[in-house]
Amino acid sequence: MSVTASQNLRIGIDLGGTKIACVVMDGQGAIVHEGRRATPKGDYHGVIAAIAALVHEAEHAVLSGAGKAEAPLPVGIGMPGSISPVTGRVQNANSTWLNGQDFGRDLETALKRPVRLANDANCLALSEATDGAAAGARTVFGVIIGTGCGGGLVVDGRIIGGHNRIGGEWGHNPLPWMTEEDLPAPRCWCGRTGCLETYVSGSGLERDFAEASGRRLTGEEIAAAARAGDKDANAALERLADRLARGLAHVVNIFDPEVIVLGGGLSALPHLYETVPARMRPHIFADEPRVNLKPPRFGPASGVRGAARLWDIAGDDWIF
Ligand SMILES: [Zn+2]
């Protein structure tokens, strides 16, 4: 596609556990190019090379004629975990082989330009707060429940990265208001016990279902079995909804967001939007609590759209 330099093009990259997505977005929020590659799991230098190849392909695809002078395009990257403000290296990624790497510097060397990096849930929250399911809301909590469980906060269009770059990271808080059914609390990859992520995630759902039913199914298979009337699968989804509700109520009691947007693979379960708000209310410290829980307008593409928007946040508005 041929475009002109006036279109304010920027590149977004979403580094996921299984794939790396790339888009080029124009100034109106339209996607003018898309690319993707499988994530070279466990191969850090392979990930850097894959991102560089996606950026190169994207620029080759959209920059021609007059637009060519505009290269290099700004690049924003959504990633698991975050960059520690103390060490400058990756922390908290559930793709644990990323942890400790000097990801920002290595990307800037490979791409020959400054890059902006943010947690993938922060990118989801930014995307949905800008022109998605939470457009117009002043306070937004974006949640990713997929392989893991992450969260990001946006206030007045700004990402609240936080003093330790863990703003909104609720997945490694313990599951609140535990019951007998939740015990024994599982060990988490992070070294703690009973983290929300061990319950409220694709892997958490699979573990819970297997322990309760003696059957091993993937998250998608559990959802399909529930639709077909499988009692064990429906019970597992009810437990998931109740645990998600307790976790979200905890966040509401601290941050009290106007809108909560779910992302990640489990956000496609319609069941959650039907039952979670009612399950949250008894735990919220308010009379007649208002809960606005929404699916992502842009579905799985929300994270990569938010990554493309990281350079839209100018100067002081960019709170790491
Ligand atoms: Zn944990």
C-alpha cells in the first residue's frame, strides 16, 4: 500500500507467548498493514530478529514514493512484564526467558531508533480507553486473562506505569476471600503461593478443571464442553467467574475504575460478562456498587493497537 508522509504512521508490536503481531496505524487509528510471526520461544535473540524483520517488512510495505522520507517510523512494543526502573532490564515476564534481558537497548540497537516499551495489559488499557470499549471513561482498568493474568491502569488517557513499573499488576496478588474450594493454594512460577494468576488464567482454568474432574482439556475445549452442557466444565467456568469477580472487586476497592475491559483468550467467554458483575458487588465497599465490565472492542488486536499508540502520549503524559 502506498501512503503519504502526512498520515502520522506508527508501528505497534505485540510480543505474545505464541505469536508476535505487528501493525502500522495511521493518524485516524486505521490499520494500514498487518504482519505476524510465531514467537521463537526461549530464543531471546530470535525474538529481537523477528521483531526487526516485522518492522522492516512493515516499512517496506507502507513506505513508498513521498512517504519514504518518513522512515524510520516510531515503534511501540507491548510485552509481558515490564522494564525495571532500577536495572533497566525485563522483570515479571511470564515468558520467563525474557527476564533479566536488556530488551530496550537490544531493540534500539537492532531497529536503529528509540523504542517505547510497555506491559501488554497497559497497551490493552490504552487502546480501549482511546477509541475502544472504554472511550470517554476517565479511569480504566484493562485486564489480560490469557496464558497469564495481568492488568494496566489508564487515567485521563495516561498509562499509570507506577514507581516500580508494576501499576495495575494484580495477577500476583493472592486470590482474595478464599474458600475451601480454592485450597490448597497452588504454587506460582513467581515463587509465591495462591497468586490470582494460578486461578484466573487459561492455565489456571485447565489445572482447576483437571483437579476437579480428572480430565485434561484445554481452555477452549472446556468452553466448548460447557456450551454442550458438560457439568464439570460448567462448574469450572462458575469457579473461574467467582474468582475473577473476587479479584476484580479487590481492585475496585482500591482504584474504583469507571470501566473494566477484559482482554486475552478468556475475555471471549460471554459467560463472564453475564455473571461476574453480580458476583463482584457483595465484595465492593459501596452502596449500590456500579460495575461496568466490558469485552474489548478490538478483540485480540487491542494490545497491538495500544502499542502503536505509545508514541501518541506526549512528554509528561507518558508516565512509565
Ligand atoms: Zn505469582
